Amino acid sequence: MKLAPIVVSLLDTDLYKFNMDQVIFHKHPDLCGQYYFKCRNDGIKFTKEMVDEINEQIDYLCTLRLQKEELDYLRSIRFIKNDYVEFLRLWHPIRDYVSVNLSENGELSIVVDGPLFSAMQFEIYLLEIVNEVYFRMSYDYETLVKSAEEKLDAKVKALNDGTYTFKFAEFGCRRRLSREWQDTVVRRFVKETNSCVGTSNVYLAMKYNVTPIGTYAHEFVQMYQGIDSIPLAYTNHYAMQDWYDEYKGDNGTALTDTITTDLFLLDFNRAMVNNYTGVRHDSGDPYVWGEKIINHYNSYGVDPKTKVLLFSDNLNFDKAQKIYDYFCDKVKVAFGIGTFCSNDTCEEPLNIVIKLQYVNGRPVAKLSDTVGKAMCKDDEYLEYLKRSVDFRIKRESMK
């Protein structure tokens, strides 16, 4: 089964890839990284035919270049700088950085290995490719689309009749059913409702004249674990400092849970509270997390209603409405909804990730606020990181 090209524009990715890459380009161009693919679903098998198709899609991806109108669009984003856009005129995905393999039991392996400013860009493109290949080659695609259309119709209706009263951004690139279907979803949410404030997909934001939305991901904080001079338990501090230095408070939503929110809050001091417009939730109980953040703002005398809590952890629309109802009178509430926008069908979606695992040969890890979300190739390092985090939290709690 031969598929049409899945990624046809290098803007067909999440905005935060360009945001993070700009900081790396300016401050850490010497870093190299290794990323590893993981499918978290049980019992998922890939076939040789799927892997052949994935490889062909990657081959095509690596022929793409950013076009003039795409570069001009990036320049129009207020915090993307011209020297970085000029770099992107020269940049393209390099095929040698990616290897794809299939085990005898059907387990898919993908490794990306190269300079961090280039290797990091592969994540979203590869997830888009893998997801679409899997669903087109495992199921009757038209049946999936029909079920997705029915669910999308119901969401549009609920957004318009007052069942859902919150506003949200579409965050569906990495686990979308297909490029075509994500395009349909964004178009309908933008054209048929007043609830969609933007999308993380830069290409679709350009196409439908809506705001591209995103700040940074876990990998941005993780990469500081690979820098020898930075103590492990202080990587949030250095990541936020570099981010603020790059963006001067613009593009200012901080991700809290890379090495636990409790540790993050030790570095989210008065200066950072003032410098950042809000924070993003991506693991752990959203209500416990939200109250913890509100209390933190109150401890500095900052009105929580002037700050944004962005929720983005495996949200569907019903969950988002409950969170909104709980917090809307306490703080500004925002949502990024991914899979339940772009791959809500009659079949279970894949829970696939590509995570940064090594920087300059050193292991790195994400701890998160949810047990089981940690992903690290080096168990000894993971335990060392946990001990470092626990030690700093206990030491500073005694002050």
C-alpha cells in the first residue's frame, strides 16, 4: 500500500519546536542529542510493510525545504528573530540522523542522533508519519474518518450550544489520524465556532490565519542535564533564565513538571513569577497542581487572576469543561487539546512519543508528576536524578 506524502511542509510541526530551536541556535549550538521512539500502548505490532513506508516517508521529508512564504510567515511571529529565520533558509532535515528498525516481535524502533538544533526538529514529523502510516495500513481509513466526523460534529455543536464554555487551542500534530484530517479539524473549529483560539501546527495557523501557540517542551529543560557545569537539580533555573533572556517575557509560559513541579517551584521565584505570563500542566492531578500554583502566586502577593494556567495533559472536552468550571473564577484558564481533536475515532489512538535520552553522551530524563511517565535509557542515572531532586527539595524545605 503506497501512501501519498504525509509531511509536505516543514511548517507542519508544533510551534514550540521553532521556539526551543531558536534558543539552542543562539545559546547552545554545541549540544548533540539522541532521541528514542516509544509506543506506550500494549500489544501494538508494526509490520515490515509499515516500516518500509515509514522509511520512504522520511526520505521524502528530507527533500523538503522551507519556502519563501513560509520563512516570511515565521518572520511575522513577533518573537522569532531574523537571524534564526536566515538559518532556517539553510536548514533541512538530514536523513543520516534517523534510523528505523523493526524487531522480530513487531516492535518499532526509531533513533534520531545528531546536533541538537537539527535532531530535535524530527520529533513531530516522525510522529505524524508513524501515526498516519499505522492507521492507514491497519484499518479502513474511510471508516475511521466517518467515525471522527460524527464525533467532530458533536463537539462543534456542543461548543456552539453552550455545553462547552471554554476556549482552547488545537494541539493535535503528534498523534493525528492524518494530515488531511487535522486540516479538517482546525478548519471547522476556526470557521464554525468561536472557541478555538489557535493551533500548535504552524502550517495550519498560517493557512487559516489563526494564532500559532506553543512555548517549550520537556526536552528543553532536559537538555540542561547534559551540560557539565549545571547541577542536575537546578536545570529549571538555567532553562528559565535562558528562555527569559531570549524572549524577554514574551512567549512566556513555563512548563512545570520536567523534574517535578515541587522542584520547579523552588526556582519559580518572584522574578520568574513576574517574568512569565503563566505555567503549563502536563502530568499529575490537574486540580492539586492548579491549587498548588495558585498558592504559589499568592505567596508572592501576585493576583492569580493575572496569570494563566494552561492545561494540556491528555484532555478531552468533558475533562476540560470540569477543569474550567473549577478554576475559572480563580485564575485565567487555557487549554491545549491534542488527540481528542485530531484522532478521536472508533479505534483507540496510539500513545506514541519520541523523547530526548542523551545530550553530549550523557543520559537525561523526564520525571514528571505522574508515576510511570518517566522515560530514561539509564536506570542508574534516573535514580541519581531522583535523589538529586529529593535532596534539594528536602534541604530547602528546612530553611
